[in-house]
Amino acid sequence: MSAKKEGANCSNYHHGNLRNTLIIAAAELIEENGSVDFAMIDAARRAGVSSAAPYRHFRDKDALLEAVTQVAFLALTESTRAVAENEEPGTEACIIAVGSNYLAFVTGHPEFYDLMWGDFGLRAIDAENTDVKTTGFYVLVEAVEAWCNAQGLTDYDALELAVKLWGTAHGLACLAMNHHVEKFMPGVEVSTLLASSTRTFLDGLKQDLAN
């Protein structure tokens, strides 16, 4: 989600683009510090504006962090949809690719974890009447629904199944970020564990249909 990787630069601030510049500044500070432990004045300095300027767009630091969280979810959604579009709809490979992308995103941006999956994340999704069906999670729901239809599993709730698969990916991401996987299973790729767990889960559903 790095603003720098996307070519953004706070030194390129232009009049009328202060809001976006401050969001980029805050994201860069979070990446550099590994936490949200910065002050509004730090974001203002990074953006090259006065200490009072941020308050034209954000009532306080929490509002700025909510905006950063929305951008993080947007980045996750865009990457997830791009991955899904490169796979054949209705396939196991598509579901695994979406899950692997989520795993890579979360473990690749640990400094944004608490923002995205804590209270700020909930508020960011609710802010400005954001349609939750535009979030990356619903890309997974769509992939699961397509797979169920392809397998003839029309009695299953794709949303419920997606939540269970998401729980597996999220749990593995947490274990990976805290180095627990490498401690107990040295040399094992977390993405490999996710793929095998997903296949086992989907195979179980197909077995239910066969019975």
C-alpha cells in the first residue's frame, strides 16, 4: 500500500489537493514508524503546510486515520479484484488466488493491520455510506458463489463459506506476522498452508454433495 511505491510524493503538494496529500503523509509516517504514533503536526510538516492546515479537511487525527484506512481497503480491493480477474471464474484456483492475495497483503503491510481490522476499519467501511460489497471481501464471496454454482452446491450460503475461508486466511496471516508458523514449521510457506487448507475445505463440501 506504500504511497511511495505508487509514485505519490508529499513534496508534490498543490493547492486544492491538501486532503490527499495529508493522507499520503500519514500513510508514509505509519509505514516508517510501524505504528500510528504520530501527531497531526507531523503529517502537516510532511505535507509542507502549517500546523493548522490539516484541520480544514480533518476534524482530528482519528478522522485522518479513518481516511488512511479507507485508502488501505481500496488498495486491498483493487489488488484482490485484479487477481480474481486473472483466474477462471468458478474454479478452486480462483478462490486460492484471492486468499493468497489477502494473505500477502496483510503480511506485507503489518503496520496497517490494527487500522484495517480494528475500530478504524469498521468506521472506514461505514463512512460516507460505503457499499461493503465493493470491499475486497466480497470478491471472495463472488469467487465462492461461482465455485458453488459450478459444483452444483446451490444449497450452500456463499457468504457463510467465504467467512470461514477468510477466517482461515486471517488466522494464518496473524500467525505469520507473529512468526509462529516459522517457529513450529520451519521452512513452510504460509501460502502453501492456505492453499492446502482451502482445498481440504472445498473437497469436504464436494464430499457432502456426493453423499
